[in-house]
Amino acid sequence: MNKKIKGSLAVVTAAAVAFGLTSVPAASAAVKTYTIGYQGPLSGGEASTGIDEQNAVKYAIKLFEAKNKGFKIKLVSIDDQGDPAVAGTVAPGVASNKNVLGVVGPAYSGATIASLPYYKSVNMALISPSATRVSLTDPTSPDFGGPIFHRVVGKDDLQGPALAKYATAGVSAAKVFVFDDQSAYAVPLRGFVEAGLKKVAGATVVGGDSVPNTTTDFSPTIAKIKTSGATVVIYTGYYSQAAVFIKQLRDSGSKAVFAGGDGVFNQEFPKLAGAAAEGSKVTGVGGLAGVDAKMEADFKKKMGVSSGVYSVESFDAANILLSGIKAGKTTRTAMLAYVKAYKGKSISGNTIKFDANGDISYGLFAGFTTKNGVLVNTGIIK
């Protein structure tokens, strides 16, 4: 994912304090302290996603420290608000802090693109749990994150067709209207959705739109939807805007199926949208509860909350960096080499191994639908 350029100022939450390593008391001199970072939206409209991801990183650290008594892990919280403009102001400070060995993130694609020049200059390993923009691992693109960028999530060229199929399932001769929020995530995802719709029997794209991600009045778009006669509406932006849109769409009297990509995949969406969100279809990835109920129970006990979006991916990403530290890869260059050569198991059971461009070999997306105010997993989209 990536997020809107809002031109807002940056805040690295608690980072200024967390950056320095504290002195170790003589009684615990055997304990070695190392630092990793998490970068994502920890404030602003998309904060729910970043908080969910960072909680999974914190949980991974708790388990690691419990099993490895000689290690203490500091986590630097890097709040980029999911915004490229903000990311470009916080990344330099992280890059200049030599204590940070690697970063889980950035969470969003636009923020990743803005951060890359600073992290590339210092050989910082990045492992994103949720940045799905295809160009990030395309060596022919100016957005290419190599050699430092890696991700443990599927790309939008997989998600687009899955969303097209899921959104139109059960709709006879679906007439589809697709629109984006003009962000670096939404625009290419829309293209992959529209390409995927060409392969869905009976489906027809009857219209589309592209609106700023600051839009609060969607009446012009809704008018286009009504004129097009659409029976399915697919939005490729984010949950906060989706909640505003779906309420206005339902208030207009439209009964069209509403669907969105993983930018809309957040339990905050049905909370913000209320009854208007019922029946909505969203693509995303499952949380810890869908992988291991016992682990989810332990997560809730240790963290005080349930796991959220991209928790599996964030947990996996953190564990790669933590295993590197345990293996003695305690310089940025050594950590990057370790990540590039890494091969191990995800808690989902898949094998994590990055290709030369930073992608993993798997990347399945599940379908979720809103029932009684909650996004419910309906299974992997095949």
C-alpha cells in the first residue's frame, strides 16, 4: 500500500528518545542490545493499519527476548502517516542513526518510494509487510527498491485479478465501475483490476473515475455511477475515504455491490461506515487468528489487544531481522546480506525466500465481507 501526499509535517513517535542505546548496568553486562525499526502510519487517518503492524513486531520481539535471554531489542517507531511527503522527512533521521540495523516497512508503497533514496545510501535492509505496488520490485522501474527492499506480501498484479473476481462473484452480467484516489497505490491497482475484469465471464467495465484522496463530497462520482448503470463499484483507495464514500453511495439509493482492495481491508472500515458497509467485499490477508488460534490467544494476552491487519506478515518480517541479529549479523551490510540469502518458514507455513528483486514466491489474497459490522474472512480467492 501507499498513502496520500498531504504535505503534513513529520513526527517520529518516540524515535528521538529511542534512537540512542542506553548504557548497560554491570549486573546485566552480558545482555547485548540491538535496534530495529518499524515504519508506517502511527498517527493520522491510516493509523489503525500501522498500529496493527507494529503490535505484531512488538509481539515478535517479546517472544524473541523470552527465548534469547542474552539479547535486548529496541524498537524505533517511525511514524510516516502513510504519506510520502512525511516519509521523506523521517527517513533521513533513521538512516543517519547507525544503531538501526534494519526496518520492518515501510508499510505503504508511496512512503516506501519516498524513503528509498535515504535507506539505499546506507545499505539499510527493508522488509515490508504490506507495500504491494508492483514497480517496487521491477528493476526496469525508477521505483525499484533493489538491492535493499524486500516484501513478505503479494503484489498488486495478483491482487487486481483476485479483487475483480471476488467483487463480481454472484452478480450476473456484472456492470462494473472502477475508481481510484490518485495515489501511487490506487492508480496501478485500478489498472490490474480492470485487466482482471476482462477475464471475468459476463463482466463489463461501464465507467470509471479518479478523485483526489482528500475528497469529502463524492456526489460527482456517484452521479457517474448512476448514469453508467453499474451493479458493482470497485474502489482502489483506502478505508478512511471508502467509509465516507459508501455512506454517500447508500444515501443516494444505490444498491450496487461495493468492493475494495487491501487499502480498504481494515476493521476500522465497517466501524466508520456503520450499516452502509454491510455486504461490502474486500481483498486482504488474514491475521494470526486465521493461522494459529493458540498464538492469537497468546498475542491478546501479551499485547492486550487482538492481532490486526498484516499481523502475520509483520511478525514474519520482524522474525527475519531478529534471526539475523541472533546469527551475529549486527552491521547493516551483514544484515542486508543475511536478508537477501534468507530461507525460512512463515508462520503461515509458506517458505520465505526472496528472489533477486525482493519478492517472495507466494502471495495469496483472501476475500472478506462485512457482516454485522465486522469484516469476515470468506477464504482464499482462487
